[in-house]
Amino acid sequence: MINIAIIGGTGVYDPTILENVHQDEIKTPYGLVSYKVGDFAGRSIAFIPRHGSKHSIAPHLINYQANIWAMKKIGVQKILATAAVGSLNTAMKLGDFVLVDQFIDFTKTRKSTFYEGGDKGVVHVDLTSPYCLTLREALLSVSQKIGIVIHSSGTYVCTEGPRFETPAEIAMFAQMGGHLVGMTNVPEVILAREAEMCYSTIAMVTNYAAGISPNPITYGEVIEIMNENTEKLKKLLMNTILLIDTTLDCSCQQALAEYGGFKL
Ligand code: HPA
């Protein structure tokens, strides 16, 4: 049984922590999903590079519904996602990890629900705590144990992309309470909750956001900082997977109880 999945963001394209890796694919009502499966510490772990293995899928064109549905279908209960982000404040520095706990949605064109009426009906999922508290606690305690600098909370502003933001947008996001900016957490986190899965994002600060950085932002600097910190990220993922107890029930897994539960 595959209980845990890693969704790799920018700079995380290969599941190098896994052994005996093989490629698999699954048909979903939203399209075909290719993913990898491998072993780590006696567990089968699934891996999806969110942007494709060669960073060829733009953030607004990622098939978030298909990816989450596919992971649910193969039995995944817990998703550890990684995300490269720009920082809106100087306390969250280059290379720092942040355990995102809230988001603000500035996306424009994405399907952010499995429930679009018709036979499936309509649901209004609660997102008071959008990111799984249990997974965040596990990540936090592991980081402290292995000596990785991590911020225990942060508000992620999700933009539509693929362009970077203007300084005026960043100033507005900061005034609204945003700490980080990225292009992919929405709708991934929402769909995971609708599918009653535990989901957590490890955000890594790869640049200061537009207008905070003294220079124009380049994709090159994002990749460079990401690459410099991949070993830390791997260590955090490996030690957290060791700690995850997939037999424990979590409130994320009852997110749609009011509607009779999520049905594939
Ligand atoms: N903006 C949006 N997405 C990002 C950034 C940014 O500055 N850095 C990494 N992903």
C-alpha cells in the first residue's frame, strides 16, 4: 500500500531518496497522471514532480485535480509537498524553510474543487487550518532535532504566474499579511483537503520578492538557491517520513464528513 506521497516543486524533480524506483501511470476523470513509486525505510512512497520532470508544465496549467485524485486512488493519505517561494519579509531569509499554515488566493483560472455541481453536488470545505497540523508538527520537531532553520508558520500568497509579481503587488500582499509568494499551493492544498488527505508544504525561500530584492528576479537564482539546499530538504523529508504514523486518524481525513465523505 502506498500511503505517503511527495509532490516536488521547482528544483525537486527526482525522488533521489527512494530506492527501486519505477514509473507508473493512472487514468483519472481529469486526465492521465504519471508518477514514480519507490521504497524508503520499508515504505512505498509515490512521487510527482509538479511541473513535470523537465519543468515543462507552467503553474497555471498543472493538472492539480488529476494529481490529487490519482494519489487518493492509489491509497495515499499523507502528502508532503515542496515549494520554492519568494520572501516578503527580511526575517524569512534565502535558504530558510517555512511551514506554511495559511494561504491567500490570488489565482485566476484554476479549477479549485472536485465538486462542480451535477451528480457530484457542491461542497464548502472548511479551511480554518488548511495545512495538516499533525504533519506540520512532525516536520517542525524533525527540523529542530536535525538542526535545520525552519519558521513554524507563514502565510503563502498564491499568484497565477507564470510571471513574477510587480513590486506594487508585493507591497499589497505584505500589507495584507502575506509572508511568502508562490504560484502553486492553490488549488493543490484545497483539493487535498476535499479528498480528505493530510497535506503539508515545506516552502523554501529562494529569493526576496519583487521590490524587496535589490535586483530583478531571475529563475536562475531560484534554481541556484534550491540546488544549494536540496540536501537539507532531503534530510528533512527522510526523517519526517520515518516519523509519520499512517495508522493514526487525523481530522483531515474527515473533512467532508458532513457530505458523506469524499468519493472517488
Ligand atoms: N514569486 C512567485 N513565485 C516564486 C517566487 C516569487 O518571487 N520565487 C519562487 N517562486
